[in-house]
Amino acid sequence: MNVYSNSDCLCIHSKPVETKTNEIPVAQEILRMMELKKTVITFDALHTQKVTCNIIASKKGIYVAPVKDNQSGLREEILEKFKKYEQTPKKKITTLDTEKRNFRFISLPSNYDDCGFTGMKTFVEMVSHTRKKAITMYFISNTKDTELIAEAIERRWEIENNFHKEKDTYLNEDDIHFTNKTSINNIVILNNLALALAKIYGSISTNEMRVAKKEFKAFPVECISKVQLIMKDTEIIKQVKSNLRRKKR
């Protein structure tokens, strides 16, 4: 179970999931330990649980939770609400379109039954055009900030395509089958460290990020040595900003 900060591009927590349990209680345990104020939390539909959303809301965080077909009661309620609003001129559906996705939002009244999802304020319909066939998904959230919700949903795919792809594809983390918890924790720490160092090197390198990653994989010792030369925070920030400006040109 990984907790990933998309704004920092960094894995901030990793915890093994015991064979006798599943991800849900592990995620809830981690969330209870975290400071969530003014933080947007997204996750797979598996974690769209009342307890999980209640933990986030009680710690003043914002949840943007996907609703799948197997959550039939909640999904039917969302579909019915959109249908009702479409047929009632006085009912307002807010829209927001991005390059790859179309969003529709229904802001729920303050006295609306939250169905046990603490603070639920918004129903969301998202139509994605990233594949040949359009895909429609639904979400719930405890904020009415439509731009914030849309950004959170958009960035869910960044996590999947960047962080998880790196850990699963490049580092083969899915193929690791240790039974010892200490061994699992150690390999996760090493993988997270490797990714962090690779990203720092990519940021300070004069090459494009994809090329820098290949360099780091082929010549890790040499690349880490270059990172060590600027290990002071101020020097790293200065070098990263300088290279980002140059790459934008």
C-alpha cells in the first residue's frame, strides 16, 4: 500500500498488506495517522468506503471518490439525480471541459442525505476521451470546488502512469514475493529511494527526463555522484529551477 504525494512527486508512506487482511483497513490506518487538512485524497473505487471518507472528512481533508457498478445503490442515486436535473430547467448542472475529459457537476443541497459519506456535497460525471471508446465514470466529493475536483480526477492518471508504472514496470515491484515483513519494508524503502534519486538527477540533468532516466539506470553510481555534489537544499533548488527554465525554452 503506497501513499503518493502527486504535488511533490514523492511516495510519502508505504506499508505491507498482510495476507489475512486487505488494502481497506491498511489505508484507513494510514489515513488516521496523517495530517489531512486542506489535502485532496483520491483512490481506487475499492476504497470508496463510508469509514474511509469519514476519516478524511473528520480530519478536514477532501475526498474525491470514484463510484463503480458494484456500488449499485450510490451509483443509481447519482444517475437518477443527473436524470432529474436534466429534465428540470431550474436545476443547474455545472460543466467543465479539459483537453481529454468532460465533467458535469451537481451541487447537493445542504440538507441532502449524505448516505453515510460524511459531508458529501457534489456528484460528478466524467467522460474520458483518452481511448478509442469514451469512458464514463462517476465520483462523489465533500467539496463544491469544481475546478479542484476536476484537477484531482485528472491527476489520478498521472499517479497510475508515472508512479505505479515506475515501481511496477521499471523496478518490477509486482514480482517481489517476500514473506518476511522486514524484507518487504526494506525493498520498498530502497525502491522509493531509487526513484527519488532518479528524479533529482533528472531535474538537474541537462538532458530530457526520459533520457536522464535511462542514464540513471545504465550508470547509477556516476549519476548519484553528480547528485551528491549538490546535496545542499539551496543548491538543489537553484539547479532544478535553472534546468526547468532552460527546458521550457
